[in-house]
Amino acid sequence: MITLAEPIKVKDWKSDVKPIWCPGCGDYGVLNSLLKALSDLKLDPDHVAIASGIGCSGRFPAFVNAYGFHGVHGRALPLATGIKTANPELTVFAVGGDGDAFSIGGGHLPHAARRNVDVTYVVMDNEIYGLTKGQPSPTSPIGMERKASPYGTYDAPLNPIAMVLSYGASFVARGFSSQPRELTELIKRGVQHQGFSFIQVMSPCVTFFDTYAYFKEITAPMPESHDPSDRMAAMQLALERTQYLGVFYEDNRPPHHVHMEELQEKAGNHLTLEKLLERFQR
Amino acid sequence: MREFTDGSTAIVRGALAAGCTFFAGYPITPASPILMTMMRELPKVGGVAIQAEDEISAVGMCIGATMAGARTMTATSGPGISLYSENIGLAVMGEVPLVVVDVQRLGPATGGATTVGQGDVQFVRWGTAGGYPVIVLAPSSIPECYSLTMRAFDLAERFRCPVFLLTDKELNYTMNTVELDEYQDVPVRERGAGSEGPGMPKTQDSMGLFAPYRYHPPDGVPPMVHFGQDVVLRFTGSTHDERAFITKHPPTVDALNRHLAAKIEEHRDEIELVTADLEPGARTLLLSYGVTARAMREAVQKARGGGQKVSALTIHSLWPTPETAIETALDGVERVVVAELNLGQYRREIERIAHGCEVLGINRVDGELISPDQFLEVIR
């Protein structure tokens, strides 16, 4: 992680493009927490890259003064994997919504997790498709009646935390857009974690599925007694009805790009003085 | 010196010679040998090869890696190109240099997974939504697998677009004896050496901010700057202004879409590549590409040995269509015979160009190669 001596102020991390999310959208809180985390960590805009897919979350990179790649629906993780692998000096984020992460892009999540790519994946979960005007998502509750599900939904919602724990993600956390201070801390921990960091952020959609009151009711702080190195305990908490906010799990196995360096050495590409100097000059 | 080798090996060597540093692929017959050889060879030179979870991820990783500074290649077969489709569009719109190898096999769906075919000729050209041009090169020999892979990397840098290397199962799998001096190196441009010249661009918008998508004139290519070069920039797959911010402003969108086509189509002369073996007085022109061109060349030798006059044209740059070279070859002949392992996909292009000249096809879709004898039957 490349850092600066003095932090860049939050306002300078903002680009000159203003978000056009609906007033009251949870994503404003997520954006502000992320900007604050970038500033607190003294990161350098020349060394931060953000990849996104499609959805209300997709335009996220346009609002941050850092490298951005707004790709196609559900494919932020492959982009982020390519970016981090090609230039491990970059601090890489992937951002998306519940449709992007768990539906169309659901096939990439287990593999980014098991590869342990050093990417912080912030998923803004509003339990609905907002951009396309209110269709049920993989995290929508059973019985949700909307225009696209006029007789109510029957498909059981996914449990993203339990899912990602079972995928072997090395950092698993949940935040809430209405708790920006806690969310900032979670994002900071996710960035500092060397490996794949998954952060599910409950981020309500005021227009199509206003869950502010519901999220407030079912969320609770992570029990202080919880040991984040205990995967079984993390799974237990993930399966409860209460949606705990905080770090469920963290382990410190080496990330993908470190394995790639080992592999190159095994293949006979030994790090010579010239190569070291070349790297330094870059 | 000579060696006994195959097309897949030559493609990997060409990629390494071109400075490829990143490869991602997903196992598929008959493209898997490229993935396996890359997995073995790229780490030796400090590069990274990844076996992705699927084709969508493979091409997505390549696009991300390119934008963070790598030279990238991926390889698949027809069914994999289907899955690449959306991200090919992203590379077109995002102006991402990328080399895609399509080792063709027979038929739709699983088709003949271990059987030769040339049925992706139109598919790779029109393989993504919106219908914008890409560049497609087709080697017809093992040494050409090497040199055209290098050329694909160069054209990808020059035009900031996906460049396809269209081969087939026989070209990639069949071992051949090759004279080592037949391998020809092709110079590959440095990153950023777009139409505005090499080095770090100073492209700025009216506010003095960096504009990664500024092109001038309309057929110019924005100089490529990637993540990590100390200028904050963005890439996007949406219609965008020069700073990569989404726009629906009709004049900006119109200019962008015309630019994506013009930067390739206005520069056909830089891309056009054929081998013309024209004989004065010949009434028949044989035309082919890829593995089928090998049988054509053998037939030409036999025919001429028997006193017949015949001309032959091997197309190496299938898209954009090398119209100038085709028109030159058509001059003075009465008929052109287009041979390909499909039901006449490239023949459509020739019919479009061959005013008044009879256009015939030799076509096979039974999994066998077109033989030299099939060519000899049509020469008169």
C-alpha cells in the first residue's frame, strides 16, 4: 500500500462530477465513508483504482478522484483481478450492488475469494434492482410484491455473509450506510487486509424498497466476544436472523499477487538486481 | 536448422516476443494448448497467466490488466467467443488493446470440438452488440502463427482495439517441420505510441484536466495512458466524453461512435496483408485463408506444373476486408473461387467487391480439410 506523508482531504478525493442517486439513497453514505477511508489511510490517488459494473453503484468510480473503470454488468471482479495482478502497487477496489455481485456476477465471487486477490469488494446491498426500477434481487425477501413480482417473490434470499465465508474469503464484514463512522472503519480494515476483503453494506433504496426502518430493526453490533479468527463462530453469527454489523472473519494467508511472485521464482524468473532497480524506477 | 512443432507453440512464442506479460484463459478444445503453454512460459519471463473461472472472467481480467499496464492475450474457440462477446464490446468502447486468439472448431454449440472448421469468420467481425469494427488476422502456416501474433499485438497498440488471431484446430494441433529462419519478427509499437506520437501525452480538456479519450482528427487514436502513470484517469464502456464521463449529448455520442469505426476503416492500408501469387493471363483466381490456403498453394504448384495458368490470393487480414488487394487480384480474371471450411461466409465479401466477375465457392463442413484436388477441379 503506497501512502502519502500528508492525507488528501475528503473534498479533494471527490471528483467534479456530482452523484445523481435519488435523495436519501444509502449509496451516498457508502461513498462518503469510502472517501473518508481513502483520506484517513493517506492513500495516493495515483495508486488507487476502482472497478465497477452496472447498476446504481456502477457510476461510483466517476465520483472519486482515482483511477476508475466502469465496465459491464457483473464483471467488476475480473477487471479488478486483472488490474491488481498487472500492477500490485495499486490499492484496488471493486464496487457493486446485490444484482451485480450475487446474481449476474455471482460466478466470480467464489473464485476471487479462493484466489485471495488483494481487492476490497464493497457490495451495496439494497435487496432490489434500483436502476432498472424495482425487480427482485437475489437478496429480496420472500413475498416482496412489486411491479416485476406482482404476486410476490417465492425464491429464498441468499445469505451473502454465509456464502462468502464458505467460499473461503479471508476478510468478511458487514456495514450499514446509516452508520458512516463504523463503515469507514470497516473499509479501512478491508483495505489494510492483504487479500480479498468482502464488505456487504446494507444500503437502502428509498425509491423502490425503503428498508431503513427494517435494517435498523434487524441490525445489531457484532458481539464483543466474537473472535474474527473463528470461522465456525462467524458462520453461526451469519446464520442468525439478526444482521450483525462488523468483522465476521479475517485470516492472514498470502494474497494472490504474492503467490504469483513465488510462482515466477519457481519457474526460473529469479529477482535480479537489474529487475529490482527496474521495479524501483517504475 | 529446423524443428518439429505446432501452431499453438508458435503463437505463444510470438506473444512472448511481442512483450506479452498477462494471459488469462479457460480450458477449451482446441485452444487449451495455448493456455497450458502460457501457464508454463509466462512466469519464466516475469509475467502472469491465470486459468480463469470462465471465459467471461478470462477476457475481463485481460481488459483490467491492459488498463493497469500489461500487454495481454487470451485464447479460446467459438463457444468461448460467445461468452467473450459483451467484454469484446467493452474493449471496443473502452479502446482497450487486446489480442484474442480464436482457434476455430466445427459447427454451432459444442459442434465438433476436436474437428476443424472456419465458421467464425463473420462471428468475430460482428461478435458484439452495436456492430463496430475489429481487426482480424488469419495465419495459414506455423511461421505465420508467430509473425501474425506479433503483428496482432502491434495493431492492438496502434488502434487501441481488440485484434483477433483467427486460426483453427489443424493449424494449432498438427505438427509440422519448420525451418527456423522462416520465423519473422514484426516490430511491436510501444504503449502510448498512438496517432499523437510516443511518450506521455499532454492531452487536456478545456479545464486543464486530463482527457484520456481525446482524439483528433476523428480517425485519430487517443494516446494510451494506463493506471499507475501518475495521471488520474478513467475508462468506461458507456458513451462518454473525452474525460470518460457518461454523456448522452448527441454530437459527442455521434462523434464517438463514428470515431470508433473511422480509426480502423480509414486506415485499411496499414492493416491490409495478403500474399498475392498472380500469374499474367490466368483466368481463374483462387482465394482462401487459414489452413485452407495451404491446400490452395499446393494446387497452384501442381496446376502450373501441368501447364495451367492460375492466380492465387491468401488473405491474412480478413477484417477490415483488404479491398485494394482483392481488387488488384481480380483485375483480368474471369472467375474467382473462394475456398473455406464454412458455407461461404467470406465469399459474401468477395461478391460485394467482384463487379461482373463470376464468384464460386469450395466449401466443406464435414470436418475434413479441402484437398488440393478440389482446387484443381475448378481451375480452367
